[in-house]
Amino acid sequence: MDALATICLKQGRLNKLGGQVKKWKCRLCKLQGGSLKYFRLPVGSESDSEVLGEIYLGAAKVELVPASVYNTKWLFGITPYGRKRMYVFGAQTEDECGEWLRLVAHIAASTPKSSEMEERDREKAEKAERSSTLTTSSQIEDTSGDPSKAIAENADSEESKEAAGAEEDEDKEDKEDGPGRQEGAFQYSESDSDRVSDDYSLDSESSDSGQEEKTDTGVSGGLSSKRMSVMPRAQATVKEGFLIKEGHNRKNWLRRFFVLTGHNLAYYSNHDCEDKLGEVHMIGTVWRPIPESECSKKFAFELEQTTGERRKYSLVASSQDDFNEWAAVLKARHRYDPKPMILKISLDEHPDIAMTMNPDDNQLQAMTVDGHGLGKANIGTKKSKGGLKSKVSKKKRRFVLDGFNLDLTYVTDRLIAMGFPSVGTEGLYRNGMADVQRFFNERHGGHYKIYNLCSERKYEPECFNGSVCLFPFDDHNVPCFQDMSFLNRELGAYLAKDPKNIAGIHCKAGKGRTGLVITCFLLYCGEWKTADEALRYYAFARTENQKGVTIPSQIRWVHYFQQYMDKSAAGTGLPSLERLVVSRIILSKKAPSWSEFTLNCHGLEVHSKEAKKINKMKEGTEIILGKPFVVLTDFQFEFRKSKAMKGLKRCMSFWLHTQFIDNYSVTLTKADIDKVNKDKSASDFTIQLIFKQDEDQSNLSTFPY
């Protein structure tokens, strides 16, 4: 944490709940050096006038506080190690709350306990050891004369006094500030209104006859078989309430009490029942609304597991508001949340990192998590001096440590980008298979999975103990868009199984295709909110010259994925699928010359020879196809030019997707078109595609997102 102590990772206004006087007050909070400091903030001032308190975060418990506890949204709590008090803070927006929670939770997990707490733990362990030696079987009958119990009680009393004294010191701001509340702070209420009324009508009062499953997901950190308290300090409940559930074997509808904690949705026969009837692990589970025509019920929705048992759960909410609330939290929970994988620092706030990328920049080192991190400033990610391998890898960051010299980068502490593990002669100038195997077995033995994105080459899964996933697509191209969600779910589910699990992702060079997959996953798990942020982050994490994903179609796919995530979060989803007919292609006057083109969609292809008209106009060139060519989902245009002694060579191409085409028209500039975007001799030009709706819209398959 020495590097982190030099910079302020985040600061801003938060509303803080007093420890003794239960009033909300607006405070300026700073996250720095393993602690959260809060200051009195005079009205109209942005400067911190006085430090009111400091919360040391080492080994602290950080959790989301349900809105029902204080009748207020966007709260999180911090319970310092060895203390009983939970400090409660409130943000102004959901995104702000999530970012504070993510950063504070990571600092707490990566910062050691204070020396005072470690000494207290040692003393407590010594007292417990001494007391255990005094306990004999003859003393158990009379607990009043048990010296071991007296010692233990005395130890507990001393610890309570110490904790109470510490909390009294930290609560001095309550007495200094008095009751009062600044404008914009939260209002406090003791009421707990987050309950579903008991008078919701049931279709059947019969039981499931023992058919409700008592499942155990086997996921580390999941709920126990007995229900714990619903208070936030016990298990950080995200949402709870009654829903009507359809039986698995007997298709009757029963009222159940559901509790969502983390990525687990457990259900009970009633709100005060301790026996859990079942549990749904939300990672890899898809939410969708059920039309009233399907189940004859309003406010119905379905949860479908895409892994494991692949079960479907049909549920009914009590009202439209209740339906919307469950939809919002459940749709967010199927996404993997690493909490967090990286310490995110805004690139806009640190332009010297994003633009100059000095290899010795200490601020860049501050962005590391532990032994892994970003770029050459991180331990292990150093510049290799000369050598054939360094020349082949060009400006990509290499891992040079412990005898390794690999084209490999820790993009985060759990995501690795690397070049293809090669054998034979190619292994002399690329990553050698034996070196890559040794790297993963020595540093992450039993906790890694390799994702091969190459369609042009592969190796036996046994090379990495069978822990290999194939997701092939062609070099300089994009994957089938609908498959991206399946890959993200698979990758997220694997990382969620064990906090030690890491993923090694590679294509041939380990830059373009690898970057497309990694940036989409960073959007999927919420590490970055926009495609531009994720692409910029990957660029300086993987390369020295900030040139990560450079092919326009691959960049477009990342932006498409952001749109998909945004619309999914908003509950609108992508537009309905429809077949489109390519009506006209218009190239502006300064477009590069070409000899022929092909239009490809799912293996079907139309050639320029089949064009009905190629009109040379004052504005440019207009192409009208001889017969209607229908496109659906992903499709590609490729232009080729004949060169002497070389034959036909691709001169420009681009990929598009029908669900992201607005108003049946797309216009691309030179910067949006593959290959020609790097041609400095080519003038600026545009290509416009005009579509019309196909008359046949039957039997359209839907995206299984």
C-alpha cells in the first residue's frame, strides 16, 4: 500500500450517519493510504476544513446496506476490524455508490490489519491458550468456579472496553456538530416498509409435497442451509420480499419469501422461516419477462439457468413497481462482479498516465493490485533488452521476471493477455509452449483456464491440463455478436468459482482479438461503463504506445456490446430482429479504387459481378445489386484490388450488425473502415449503405442473451 498512500484514489461528498446522534450529515470523504478520512464541509466550500475522523480499512468488512434499513437508497457500510460499530455512508446516485463500494472493498481486502489489532489478536490467542490448559473435565460441572471461564470473560470485557473507547473517540463529531442536517443530506426514518403485503391472492394453498428442492450450489461464500438474519451486517441483503413461484414438478403456484444476497437468490416458505427451500445461483442466469398470454398472470418473469441444471424458475410479483424493482436487481446479478479486479483511476484525472505512459511513472505503479498490475511499471512487466522475441512483440508489454521473458501482460490481477503458445521454430521468436506451461503451473497451478481465440491454429487441451476453452474467429475480424454473451457468462462463472482463478486469453499476437474479448468482459462485469474507457484502459495496460484494439470493426463490436449492456440494464433490450435487404451502396468521390467486392452473411455471398448497375456519378459511385440480398445479424463487406504479380488483395472491409442499424441507413468514414483506415495516402471518403425491410419476416430466431 506504499504506492497507494501517495495519491488520493477517490474523493467526494457522502452523507454519513452519526454514531450516537442518528442524524445524516454531508461530509467530504477521501480514500487514501488504506484509510477513509472524512472532513467537515462548510456550506458553499469545497475545501476540507477539519478532519473529523479516519477509518482504517485493513481487513474491514464492507457491504451494501439495503434501502429498507434506513428508508434510503444507495448506502454502504464499513465495519473496521475488531470493532462492533458499522459506519454507514450514502451516495447521491447508484453508480456513485457502486464505485465507492468497489474501491473501499478492494482496499479493505488488500490492506493488512493494523499493528494494534494484530497485537490484540495475539494477546487474545495467548489468553485462550492459557485458559484451555486450565480446563479439566472435573471443572465443567461447576461453571461458577471455572478459572478458564473467568479468564475468557475478563478478556471479552477488556476487548469490549477497548472497542467502546475507540468508538467514543471516533464519535466526537456527533457532539461537536450537534443535531442538525445540511441541505442535500438524507432523511432518517426507523420504519421498514420493504415488505410485500400478506393479502396477495394465491392460486393454490397446497404445498409442493416435498418437491421444493433443497439445493446446495457448492459456490464458495454461498448461503448456509439455515437462513441468517436479514440485517445488512449479517449477509448484506440486496432485496427481499414475497413472490409467487411455480412448482418445479407440480405446476402449482405458491407464495414464497425470496432473499437476494450477492449472486444468490434463496427462498423460504415464509419471512420468519429458517429452513431454506431452495437457492438460485444468479451468475449465468438469464432474466426475461413472461407475457400475460403465456401464463395468464400479470407481473410475471422467468429466470433461466444457462449452466448446471439449466432450470427455469417462473415467478410473479405483486405489482408493477415490485416487478420493476426485482427486474433491476436480478438482471444486474447475472453479470460477474469481481469486487473489484482492479483499482480504477479515471484516465481523465491522470492524463500523464494515459498519454505519456512513462515506464518509471510511480502513479502507474499505484494502479497495481498486488504483484500484478499495469504495464512495465508493475513488477514483472518490464522491457526486455533486445532479442528476437522483443522485436516480434513490438510495442506490447512483456513479462520479464523469475526467468520468464514472455509476450504476456496482466491486464488485471485475474485477466492475462498473451501471444499464442508456439512450438518448434516459431517458439524461438514467439511465446514457447514449454515456457507458457511453466508460467501458469508455477504461478497459478490448478487455478487457470486458457481461452484460445484463434480459428487458424490450435493445440491439444492436454497442454494445459485440459483447462482450455475454444472461442475461434478469424484474424482481423470479429466474432458472432450473439456468442459474446455466452463467452462472458462462461468466463465470469469460471472466475467466480474461486477467487484464485485467473484467465489467460490469447489469439495469435495477443492484441486485437484478445483486446476485443477482454474489453467486452470489462464492460460485462462493470469494471468500466463505456467502450471508450475500456478500450483506453486495455491499450495502455497491454501496450507501450497505447495502441491496443486498432481495427475499426473490432472497435465497433465493443461499442455494440456497450449499447447491448446499456439497453439491457434499462430493461429495453435491443430492437427486434428483422431481415434487411441491401438496396444501394454509395461510395463517395474520393474513395480508393477497387477491382471487385463481396458481401457475405452467414456463408451466403454475393459478388460484384452480380451487380445490376455500377453508376459513376458526380458524387461518387452507386452500386445496385442485381437480385435482393438479405442480411440478418452479422454481415461483412470486402473490397479487393488487383495488384501486379500479387493478384487480388483486400484493400478495405467492414463488419456491421443489423440490430444496430438506425433508419435503414449506415454511413462509414475512412476511420470506420478496416485496413484503409491506416493508409495515409488515401483521402477521406465515405461509404453509405441503404437498406429496406424484407417482405419475409417469418421464422426469425431470437438472440439467446
